[in-house]
Amino acid sequence: MEKLSKTSKLYLTFVMVVLYAPIFFLIFYSFNSGGSMTNFKSFTLTHYKAIFEDDRLMVILINTIIVALLSALLSTVIGTLGAIGIKSIRNRKFRNTILSMNNVLIVSPDVIIGASFLILFTMVGIKLGFLSVLLAHIAFSIPIVVIMVLPKLNEMSNSLIDAAKDLGASKRDILTRVILPYIKPGIFAGFFMALTYSLDDFAVTFFVTGNGFSTLSVEIYSMARAGVSLTINALSGLVFFVTIILVLGYHFLTLRKTKGVRN
Amino acid sequence: MSENTIISFDNVSKSYSDGTVVLKNVSFELERGKFYTLLGPSGCGKTTILRLIAGFIEATQGDIFFNGKKINHVPANERQVNTVFQDYALFPHLNVFENVAFGLRIQKISETDIKRRVEEALKFVNLIGYGVREIQEMSGGQRQRVAIARAIVNDPEIILLDEPLSALDLKLRTEMQYELRELQQRLGKTFIFVTHDQEEALAMSDEIFVLNEGNIEQSGTPVDIYDEPINRFVADFIGESNIISGIMEQDFVVSINGKPFECVDQGLNPHEKIDIVIRPEDLEVTTVDKGKFVVTVDSQLFRGVHYELSTYDEAGNEWLVHSLKQADVGAKIGLNFDPEAIHIMRLNESEEDFDARLESYGEDPDEK
């Protein structure tokens, strides 16, 4: 890579500081033994301890993780098959239309998606709670998985399919022995993206959740509304760390893959 | 259809829904155990024929027979044919061993048999010990061999090769030509090789089919096709050639630019307009007074084995000459050639008529 000039380095540092400062500020005060975010008294882990001692919070944490894992898993299955379906559409116009409809779902505001799901669920009569949140999360994750898997599918040369057929493979063999192994990196990427989107999501969940069921982001929001407590900081800090670990994990996974290719 | 016929095409046409016709009423028969080459420029329909045999596409019209059985609608995965693809189409997620074993695993063959057969196939292509390597670790020539091993391991009756050498550098390509030819002879299987490279075709084939715009222009042994091209297209496509219009004055006399020359062809109509081919290597550079005609050297290229001279006669026709000796650009030189060097091509002659005409020369006691 070309060496960056001093000004561009400075600019980059500035941007990063601006982006990360609020998060670090928040995490910094999560270790404050004083009760507020104005003056730092001394280092403590009591706020973190408070999280783990709060049973309600622990239940919410577990809920969040279950919803995230389940929705990511199911949306990965549906989205991968969907991507293969989109790819196999011969008519270009039709394929592009479907693809655009997929992309519209990704860029459309969460509030609208959340509101429309709320209307749908109440109309169909699905009780608002775990199931409604899970369904909504699966729904908004599918387009993301499709977008992550499609490039891998497009990259795959058609002659691989021909070669498999030529060697006697049935349609099922082609799917399980050629296509799925080939697009595996895309599937993993889609799964991780779906996971983070689900963990992150506030707006959609806020709409479709009901009494007695909550996820972390919704809970943090209501705690913040209720008043200042450094437990929020500690909780946000934890979520941030988990996210970092996920990103790093994904990074090393892909790094190993590209290294393998280069050798 | 003789007993030895393995593949036969009966008036096969292929067109696509957008109206493009890629194959026009093609008929031919291929014998078991021979090395065939489909040769032609891109878009001539050679790969289409290959894909029809492999079963990736279906013919619009006509029938295709395999061992005497019609196979028009037999899907690709049920045909005893394996293909070596142009881009090799090796599975990047599998290592060399698993790539070769792919077809065997689908047939649910026992693990010990798979191991034995894969190793045998790898030995055949000189890749012993490479089984555990990843495809990404293999060079172009090695990938080529893996692709061949993957095709032969299934013991198919026919092996199709779709321009498999085009991605290799010149030296490796020449090496692989020898290897492929030798491999075909050791296996005794039918090879159908598609290429646009006439040198490859001439070097390896038992029989060449020259295709153009969805038609077979000429078929025959490499020597036949090189020495006796049927028309301008074939003469131009196979090797370097000087093609020039002429008039067949009478038997054994042809006139070029109004000047009569002795030749060995006969049986054509007197004063018939014809095309004449003289290969550049059949032209001999000599002094102006000794030459059958005189040309001016326009430019010259050193080709390693010989010099390639581009010369022009008085009528403005270009003559390519391969000469071992250097000539002076701008100088006048004489060109000499034997009567046998002149090859006559009738305009719009069909392949049957052409073959019959050549045959009749052989029967003639006066010839040569």
C-alpha cells in the first residue's frame, strides 16, 4: 500500500477519535465508583457485578442471545436457498427485480419495518413476545444473508456445475457437494452479519415486543429513559466488547481463508 | 454405421431462442479409439458439438447416437463421457485427490477401490504424491493434469477436451501435446479435442474436422487437410498459404496472371475459374532469370527456423516465401516451384466431389 501523507494520517486519526470517543467515554465511566458521569472517583467493577447479580437482566441477556442465534441460523438457511434461487433465474429482468426488492428491504428504515410487522402480527393474531421478535428478526436478516451469499455464487464459474454433471452428479449432489461448499465463506459471512444485526436491533424489536419479553437494546433504552445509572454504561461496555470479539473472530476466519488461497 | 462407430451425428442443428444458429445440419461419424480434433475459429460451432456430446445442451434438430443408441435426451450425468474443461473447472474446495475421486464418490464406490483408482489415474498423468495438495497450490500445467486425471479415472468411453491447452505457455503447450497424444494411445480411448490452434490439431490428431460458421468444411487426416485443402477457408486457416485466383486452361496446365504453369491436376472444365494454393515453404528463392516468376521483396521477418519474406509480383499479388537464406528488401528475386506444389481448389466444391476428384488422380496411370 502507498504511504499516507501526514495530513491524511492526521485526518484519519481525527475521524477515528470522533467516532470512538463517545464509546470510550461511556466505557470509562462504567468503572467509576461515583454515581455519575461527571467526575471520576476511583476504579471499581461494582457496576459490572450489578449486571450479573440482576436476574432480570440476565434473562434479557439470554433472550437476546437466543433470538440472535436462532434468527441468524434460520435466516441463513432461508437466505442461502433464496440466493441460489435468485441466481438460477434465467430471465435477467425478473432476477434484477427480485434483487432490487431484496435491497429495498435492507435500506428501508427500521421504524417502517417494525411498524408494519406490528400491524401484521396483530392482524394475524400472533402474540407479541418471543415469537414475534424472532420472526421479525428472521425477516429483516434474510435480505442481508442474500446480499452476502450472492457475490460468492456469482463468482462461481458455471463450468464447475457442468463438471459436476459431467462426473455423474445429480441435482442434489451438485448442491451438497459443489455449490454449498463453494459458497461456505459467504454463508458464514451472512450468518455473522445476521447475528450482529439481530444483537443490534432496537427499532424493530421495540415495535414487535410485548409484555414480559425484552432484548438488551430495548432494555438499555428503557433504563436510559428511567434515569442515570452507570449499570447502563457497564452493560453497553459489555455489548461493545462482545461485538469487537465477533468482528475479530470473523476477521481471523477470513484471514485464514485468504492465506490458504495465497499459498 | 459401422461396428466401430462410437458417436454419430445425423443432420444435427442447434439454434438458440434468440435465433442464432450455431450448427447447421451437421453429420459425421467417429470411430472408437481415435484422436479427433474439431478445428475452427471462435464461433464456428466446435464447442457446441462438444457440449452436445457431453449432454450439456440438446440439439434443436437431428439425432445423436452413442454406440448406436439415440442419446438426444440422456442427461449429462448419465453419459459415459467425461470432459476436460477449458478453465479446468477443478473444485477449489477439494484437494487434488478429492477432485479426482469426485466421480467415483458419486458412484458410491468402496473406499479402497477409490484410493486405488485415483492413485492409478494420478500415476497416469505423472502426479504421484500430489494427492494431498490443494488446487491453489498447483501450477497451470499441473491443474491441467488433474483435470485429465479426473476425466480418465471414471473410465469413460470418450474423453472430450475443450481447448485445454489454451491457457498454457508455448513450451508447456508443446509438451502437453506430446503427452496428450501419448496418453490417448496408452488408454486407447476416443479423444475429441476442440481447438482453434491449427498446429495443435496437426500435431495430435488422427482426423481433423475443420469447421466454419456451423458447417464442417473438410474432414481428413492432418496431412490430407494440409496438402489438399478443399477451399480458401481451409487453406487459409491451416498453416500459412498463398491463395490466388487462376484459370484451369486444360489438364495439367493452369494459368496465374495469364501465365501458364505446369501442374498435376486434371479432369476440370477447360477455362474454369479456380483458386490456387502454394504453401510458402514450397516456394524456392532463386535468381531472376532462373525463376518461374519474378517478385520484389517487400519485407522480411526472421522466424528462427527460416526467414519469412513478404513479396509482390508484377500484378500486385502478395507471395509469402519461407526461405533459409536472407534476402535484400527491395531486391527482385525469382521464385521457383515444382508442379506438385500447385494445389487446385474448385469454387464451391462439396466435400464428396472433392474426395472423388482426388481419388480419380490416383487411378490415372499418367499421373506423375
